Amino acid sequence: MSEEKQTVRRLLEQERGQFAWKCIKKVKNCSAEMQAEYRTRALTFNQMVQINGLGATLGFLNAKAEKEQKEKHKEKQEEQALNAYGQLLQHLTEWMHRRGFVTNKVEEFDALLSWVLEQASREDYRRATTECLAFGDWLRRFAEAELSKEGSQPAAEPGQQEGRG
């Protein structure tokens, strides 16, 4: 590999790491329960993508985020920040926007899912999967090192998504 390609690859890895660090720092300011849930999701994200595919994994995160938001609304709680599922989906969306995959509606936490379902070609989907896995590695490393384990519930096996029969 040429020296120029190695430099570009190193810079991209540094960018991924820096952005993942910012994401984890934001979550670290949340409750212990939120940290523990996000930690679990970040630790299992890449396994879920490898087993179920990127689209199915993003769909799962979106469904869990929306379900909790609806439950909070029913209980007449104030509109709160996204839960761990929504936060992870938002962080992935923001990163993929920075990388040029998601070009519109980035303010919506599920814009990456919309892009995958509505716009991505087969090649785009493959490249997006590779990029999400690379970014997921950084999130996993930092989440494991920095986020609280307290309040966490046992995670489903990597191939099993909650709510599946």
C-alpha cells in the first residue's frame, strides 16, 4: 500500500475515533441507566449487523426508539431526549452524513434508515455497511471503557433481537 493511502486510512481512522469519542462523551453525561443501555447496544451493534444486516439492525434500533417514545407519551411524561436506541441511531446517522452517505434530513435521528430503504444502491449499501462496522468498532471500544455498567439488563444473544418469537 502506498504511503499516501496509508496516511488517508490513518486520518479516516482518527476521524472515526474522534467522532465516536464525542458521541460517548455526550452519553456519559446521561443517567447511569441510559449509559448502561447505550453501552449494551454499542457492544452488540456490529454483531447484529453481521448476523441480521445493516437495514434490519437499523430498523430494530428505530422500532425500539419509537416504542419507548410512544410509551413515554402515553404516560404523559415530558418529551425527553432519545433513548439509547435512538441515540445510537442518531450517532450512526450523523457519522454517515459526515462521510457523505446521508445527504438530506440529517436532523432526523432515523435519516440513515430512510436512506438505506429509499435511496441506497446495492453498492452504496455494501459500502455503508462496511463504514458502519468500522465506526461501530470505535463506539464499542469507547463505550466499554467509559460508560457505566450499572442499571444494565442482560443483553439478548447477538443474533436475537428483542421482541422476536
